[in-house]
Amino acid sequence: MTKPVHIIGGGLAGTEAAWQLAEQQVPVILHEMRPEHGTEVHKTEHLAELVCSNSFRSDDHQANAVGVLHQEMRQLNSLIMRIADKHAVPAGGALAVDRDGFAMAVSQVMDNHPMITVKREEVPSLDIFSDDTPVIVATGPLTSSQLAHSIRSLTGEDDLAFFDAIAPIIHRDSLDMSKAWFQSRYDKGSGKDYINCPLDEQQYADFIAAMLAAEKIVFHEWEANTPYFEGCMPIEVMAERGHDTPRFGPMKPVGLTNPNSDKRPHAVIQLRQDNALGTLFNMVGFQTKMKYAEQVRVFRMIPGLENAEFARLGGLHRNTFIRSPVLLDSQLRLKSRPNIRFAGQITGVEGYVESAATGLMAGRMATAEANDTAFTQPPAETAHGALLHHITGGAESDSFQPMNINFGLFPPPSESESVVITANGKRRKLKGVDRKAFMANRALNALASWSA
């Protein structure tokens, strides 16, 4: 009889790993500590609850690395992508989902699958498992303090950490649409997937000044030197880097035309649909560490948000990850205890999709092990191969930091691949969009051959 694989953590990585195993008839025991033990950011008891955002980012698999990862996961029978597609909400060229519908659907699959047993309990230590019990640790960035201590003791390494921020969510019917308007940047998607709130130069200056002067969450002394993750930088920290920095980031006014004015806005704040009903919208790129009362005061300075009602205010939480290049082998196994695998954000990937992708790989690796068959690594040219390489050996151990998938992790085109012959017979090197398109196409072709 095949031993059950114990998976600790019911987030995106844990549920994806469980699905991959269960679909190959390998029994799974999925341990999730909520609701017995909550966290500072989760609001429900659903598995795969999305916290920071509802966006899986770009779905463009022809020229965007995360879009390539989406498409690879679809080809590999990903549960997370299947349910994300089913519960998608308008988001231009991005894939965003209805949070509650998504999490409820994943939970239902886990609860009803005949090969999966969900146990709502905290696993306080890895020592409760024998050396021949297969385990996947997918506890994510909010690993409980007891289990984090157990991991530190087992690995002999101090945990590394960074701060991650979340953005506010606003009730749609509290917005003033005489000042705001629906439009996607460059009219992508339906062309009307975002609500845009414009600021002129003086409004922008006043907003930045108020945001910088607002009271912020005070760190504990032991947190003082913890860095921010660049992909979820608080908006006020971004502004501290330069008065116009947000205008070249989430507040850039390009690709938009204000139908309420003939003047081009100096800056724009976009809100993206957060649920299928279209009643909730989140502030894109507006992760923050401002105190709650200050968020309400400052964000109501934005034209169109003067009477905004917040379904959730922004926040900040501390994430934990391990030094994977030192601790893990090429199959995500702990070198000191190879019956234990790690998956998800705790390995040093960042982002929902990246977390689920490592869960997918860990599940397939554990499946091969359960069936006593060899697991062949995905080609380095694929998004999955690039992520695995980053986690298990692609970064210097002393500078290892969480990373979203990006084309910088892929092997560059070879000398022969990077040269194309134009219509007039001239040789030209691949650059920019053409280079990304080549790498995207190469990745999907390599994955198709690998998974055949």
C-alpha cells in the first residue's frame, strides 16, 4: 500500500501539490492550521485564500514570463489555473480572480477528493514525522512560530525574512464616477477593466506630501533591518525614493484618456475588480504600511474616492523563507532529511502563481518517488525549470532573495538562436519584444516535449 504524503499548509502550493499527487492515486493528508490557529492576514477558513491581491498578473504567454508560467501550468493539469480561469474577473491583459469563489472552489475539490484527507490542525514540529514518511512543507510566508523554530533547528540556519504589504479594497458604489472612469491601459482586455482616478500636478503633490507625513506602522526592534520585497513595495516607501517615482510605477498616466476632461492627468490611480459581482475594487499597487485611520484620510484625497468606503484596509506582514540553494537538492528535498520537501513561498519564490508552480513540481516529484520511478527535471528553458534552478542553485546562497518569475531566470538565446534573417536577407539580433517572444515560444515547446 502506498504511504500517504503529508502536506503541511493549505495555500496555493499545498493544494496544487495535493491535487497532483491525488490525481495519480497517491493518498494525501493535507494539514491546515486554520481556523484552529489563525494568522494576522487571513480572513476565512477556506483553503487557497488569496491575501495580498486577487491578481495572478499578466496572462500574456507570448511575451511575458508569468504568462508563460500560466500556460505551462495549464498544460500540466494545474488545479489552481483551472479554477483561476473559471473564476476570472475582468483585468485587462492580466488574470485576476474572484477571491471568495476561487478559494471556495479549491476547498471543495480538496474536501471531496477521495484520495485527499484534510486535517484542520497545526503541525508544530517536523520531528513528529519519521524519516521514511514523505512530507511536503508548503506553509508559505506565514509559517507558525513553532514550526518555524522546528525548521530552524532542523536546518541549522537562521530564517530569512522580508516585509510584504497588502492593498486596500473599496466598495464600488462609494466611488464618484463623475470624476473617475472605466478604461484599461491602452484599452487591453475589454478596454474597460479598471476604474481610473486622475490627479493634476497640484493634487499629486498634495497627495504625496500627505502620504509621506502620515503615521505608519512601527516595527519592533528585531524587525528593523528586515527588507521589503520589491514586488510589494508600500506606496509611501516608493514615494520616499523620489517625488515622481510613483508616477513611473503604479500611478503612471500613460495609455489612458480621461473622458471627463480634455487635460491629460498628471498621475492616475487604478482600481481593479476584486470579485465576480463587481462590487469590490482593489487599489492597484497601493500596498501600504500607513495606519488605518491615516489610510482613510489620505486615500480620500484622491479625486473620485472622497467618499470611499473600504471593505479592507491595507497592511503589512512579515514573511519567512529558507536559504533554498544551501538547504534543498534539485528535487526540493531537504538535504539533511530527504523525506521532507519544501514548496511555495517558503522556498524563496514570490507570487501566487510561482508558489503554485513549485507545489505542482513538488507534487509530481513526490508522485514519482511514491511510484518508485525517476523524475526528469523540466528543461531549463521552461518557466518551471527556470524557477527550480533559481531555488536550488541559480542564486548565490548569501544573496538569495525571493523572486518572481522573469525572463532573466531563463537561459538566454544561444548565439545562433539570437540572430534572425530579415525579409531583405539581412542578419538582425533579437531584441526587446521579439527576444521575449522567442523565449516564450521556446519555453512552451520545451515543456510540451518534456511532458509528452
